[in-house]
Amino acid sequence: MSKGIPHALNKVVEPFLIIVGSLSISMMLFGAFVAAAGANPFEVYQTMYRAAFGTSFSWQNTLIRAAPLMLTALCTALPGYLGLIIIGGEGAVVMGGLFAAIVALTMPNAPPMVVLTTMALAGMAAGAIWLAIGGALRHYRAVNETISSLLLNYIAIALLNHLVTSTFRDSESLNHPSTHHIGEANMIGLIPGTDLHWGLVFGIVACVLSWFLMHHTVFGFASQIAGGNVRAAQIAGLPVGRLILIVCCVAGAAGGLAGMVEVAAIHGRANDTLNANYGYAGILVAFVARNNPLAIIPVAVLLGGIRASSGLLQRAHELPDATVLVMQGIIFLVILFSETLYGRFSRMPKQGAV
Amino acid sequence: MSTSNKLTRRQLLTGTAAAGALGLWGGLPWPDRAWGADKVKMGFIFVGPRDDYGYNQAHFEGKSAVAKLDWVKAFDEEKVPETIEVQKTMESMVKLDGAQVLFPTSFGYFDPHILKVAPQFPNIQFLHCGGLYQEGKHPQNVGSYFGYIDESQYVAGIVAGGMSKSGKLGFVAAKPIPQVLRNINNYTLGARSIKPNTTVNVIFTGDWSLPVREAEATNSLVDQGIDVITCHVDSPKVVITTAEKRGIYCTGYHCNQSKLAPKGYLTGAEWNWAKVYMDYAELIRNRQPIPHLVRGGLKQGLVKVSEYHQIVPGAVRNQAEAAKAKFMSGSMVVYKGPIKDNTGRVVIAAGKEHVQTDIWLESMDWLVEGVVGSTKS
């Protein structure tokens, strides 16, 4: 028993220390970069803090940017448990938004709650099918899931562009082809007392539920086994194909929901703005969070904060927008390098325990 | 020695204290606000990079021109997507920088983003590039401005037609939407006004910024035998540099790209946002009412034509200048019947005219006779 406690503690403390350490190193590297670009790194960090977390406006700015990233990060994180590297979040968002808008337009007289629920279901179903294609191709046809899910993004975008310029085009959207508006009454409102839409709540709930699913259910346990060793899982009689399909569906549903929120909370219609790279930013969040759904929440907030601070950095320090991309890149690389550190710290307590 | 030493130290201390106090003064909010009170504060938002040699650079050049005025404080943000992020950028510019007027320059910023944010700040002006404002339908503090850049394209088309040996021009276009089609048609009509057999091969890439496809399209057009090319995409950089590499002529779009193609850049259709932004700044400074719609072409100075390359011979220059003079005097009507589309259908009957401001032109969905290509790409 006494051996178990430090071990469990280690499982929490080790990743925490490594992530905090790599973030600090990233900040030092980025500070050097900023200094080389002619700005004062301390002032830059101060500005970034003010723009991302300094006031209630900046907090809301950060959280609104983090909301879609929580959902799209799940697109990569959940299949990660099965050892799959799926980067098709963008496609899931696009398909989710597109089909959410389309179903809303087929029910002009339904009450808003019904419309919104149907939209959410349609968006989630569309996203689920989209990622499941990649998972199925992997399992049944041995197609590399990273490549196929990436290519499915382009197909989704092409399908969106085709449908909003033909069948579902609002003939009045001359220079910006879009579907018809779903109707003001059907828009998701704001969380009372804030300037934030409900997408944030969906994101947090989805992350918590996913964490519960993967860490506290038999299904999650089976998935982790299959992710650890497919052969062993198959010999043990686990239905690996079904696990892959279901996990990809859940992951895709999260992305599809993000697309539905874009339509129902912001744009009111589906058009090419659905393709806003949330899917790709989600990959970064999932990597940094090491695919852990609970860790996705703070990482998405951090990334949202970095994105939110870009504006003020440009205006106050006349740095280009690429500055925050450099910061994201540095963080990403340092965290990838830090992967090699896992397990090195745990040796010491084990020796001590013996 | 020691006394003088002490004195120096004291001097040094006083000096530091004074400097510190000065620094404190500088940090206090009120002097800044007092100095900035009479300045016109203008915020600009771009969807792409400031230095894209295209749409965004054209606006950034306009911003830079107005920022030089000592009674203006201008700030900007680049690469802001057409999502809720632009709403937050607008709010942030008003709340943190005290912007009095905002210029969200991308077409997609208008609906729903400007329409959502503008009512929250009734004292701030939201001026959008794209000409979408409708009286009675949109908030009072919203306006829009746009230039008839197709007039410059007509002039550039004349130069292109005049310089082409094969009689085949190329056009790389983003999407078959009215604004783009109008540029293609004007370019074609300009070229055919001096050489009626000229054709224009058009390729639609499908989106505003697809560098790889733009390069492919340019190469494919050159392989089809065209010898002058132009485009309507967000950044003409790829098309222009590819054309230069392939040794053909090109005409630019959005802003001046002659640096990218010193050998082949004949002329180009450019925006002149500097004038628009200066005019707005002047109005705001004098507290004059701001018009809801500002539109215009060469005559009003909203668009211009790049300087002709030295290889453009006098005869071609004269033809281009003659057309430009007609635009400047307001007597030019490009869409004068009979005009057929490229499927042979008569779209404008003989004797019928559609002047530049005619709303009918804004829903254009056809390609004029002489264009090789289809809107159903």
C-alpha cells in the first residue's frame, strides 16, 4: 500500500512538473526571440497577460476562443487512446456545421428548442460519420488513418463549398455564397451574465464526459488495451474494430458539435467561414494535453489566451501576428522534446522504496 | 576629491529620482489621454497578412498613409479570421485602444460580425469595405465603401490586349461570384475593344488563397499559349512571380506588384485606399456627418492604374489613356449592348446601357463573349 501512494502521486506530479518545466523553457526561448525582434520580453509578457487574462473582457475573449478548441481537440485525443493519430477535426467541424444548418432549414416552423436539438444531433452525426470513415479505412482496409483523415478534411471543405454555391445557396448571398439563415429565434443565446455562448459549456462537459468514458468505464479500459497492443487485445477477444469505430464516432461528434455551435451561435448560416482552422488548432491542444481530455480544458484556455493576446501585441508592440505562431511553435516543440523525459524521474522513488 | 565624489553621487541620486518621477508621469494614464484626446483614433482589421502583395497590403498601405498624419493615431491587426474572433478584435480596439472608427476590411466581416458588434457601441463608426450597407436595414453607425476596380481592369485589359502576340490572355480567379466575374468581363471587354479577336482563358481556383493551385493554374494557362496574365485572388504574388519565371507578361491586381516582376509587369488595377481613409479621417476630425455609402472608380480616385512598364509602346499607352480619360470624365459605359455571353446568349440587347452604378451589374453571373471558361467550375 505504501508503495502505491508515491506511485499514484508520481503519475500526477511527473506530468505536471514536466509540462510546467517545458512551458517555462518555452517562455524563456520565446522571450529571447522577442528580444531579438527588438521588443522588451517582459513588456511583451505583461501585454500578453493583460490581453488574455487581465480583465473580465480579456478572460471572455480567451474563453470564447478556447471553446471550439476543447471540442476539436477531442477529435485527435480520443482516437489517440487506440493508438490512432487522427487529424480530421477540421472536416468534422465543417460537416457538423453544414448539416446542422441544412436540417435547421428543413424545419421552418418547429420551436427553437426542437430545432437546436435536431441541429446538435445532425451536426454530431455528420462529424461522427466523417471521422469514422478514417477509423474504418484504418481497421478494415489498413489505410493510414493520419493521411486519410487529413484528406477527408479537403473533401469536407470541397463538399461545403459545392453545396453552399449550388443546392443550398441563399440567392441573396451574392459575393459570399452561404446557406439561408436559420432564423434569429433559433440562435443559441449567451450564458447569462456573460458575453460567452454555450459552446464553452458544451466543450467543458464533453471533455469531462470523455475523460470519464476513457478512464472509468470498461469501454475505456478496453480501448486503452487495444491502443497498447492490438494483437493482445484481439487475442483477449476484444472487438477492436467496434472500439475504433465507436471512439472515432464520439470524437467526430465532438467536432461536429463545434461546427453546429459555429452555425447556431455565431454565423446563423453555413459558409466557408466554418473552415476556420479550429480543427488544426485542436491537434496542437490534444498533443500538448497528451490526449488527456481533462488536460485539454486548461491547454485550450492557454492557447485561447495566446491567440487572444495576438491583437494587443500587434497594436501595442507592432509585432506581426506570426509572433504568437512562433510562440505556439516553440511550446509545441519543447513539449514534444520533453516527452523523452517521462519515466526518468520515477526511477528514483522506486529505488528509494526498495 | 571626496567632497566632489559625494556631490556627484548626490547629483546622480537626484537625477535618478527625477528620471523615475518622469517615468511615473509617463506611466500615468491622464497625460496620454490628454495628448491623444484630439487625435482621431482609427482601427484597421485585415483578414490576411499585411505584406501579401494583395488585398490586405492595399489596405495596409492606406492605413500607413493615414497614420502619417500627426493628428491621427492608427493601429491595426492582421490575419483576423471571419469568426467570433473578429468581433472580439473590434470590441478590444474600442475598449482598450479607444478607437473612434473601425475599418474591418474583409468582405466576410460584415454579416453577422459588424452587424452584431456595432449596435453595442452607437458612438463608434463601423466602416466596412464591400458596399453592403442598406439604408433602414443596418445600424446607423455602420457604413460601407467600395471602389469600381473593374474600371482599372478595363484599362489593364487594353494594355494586355495590346501587348499580346498570341491574342490569348489568361485570368486566374478565385470564385465565380459577381465581383470577380465583373473584373474578368471588363478585362476581356477592354482587350477586345482594341483587338476584337482576343480571348481570355479563365481558371477558377475555388478559394481566395490557394497558392499551390494558383501556381498550377498559371502554369497551365501558359502551357495553353497565353502570353499575358492577370488574376483576382487575395494575393497575386504567386501568379505574378510564376508568370515572370515563365517569361510572359502580367498585369497586377489589388496593389502594385512591379517589384515581383520587373521584366513583365505591364500595369495593374490598384485600390487607392489612402484617399478613402484620409477623407474619412478628415470628416471625423471636423465632426462632419459620415456618408453611409462611399463608392467610386477612377474618377473619384478610389482606384488607380499602375504606372505602365517602359516596354509598353506609345500606341498602346495612348489607347489605354484614352479609355482612362473617358472613365475620368464619366462618359464611359462598358456594358453597352449588344453584348453576348460566351455561350452565345444575348445578355444586353442592342441600344441598352448599364452604367457603372447600375445595381443590375451587381448580380452578374455570366462571362462575356471571348472568355474561355465557365462559371460552373
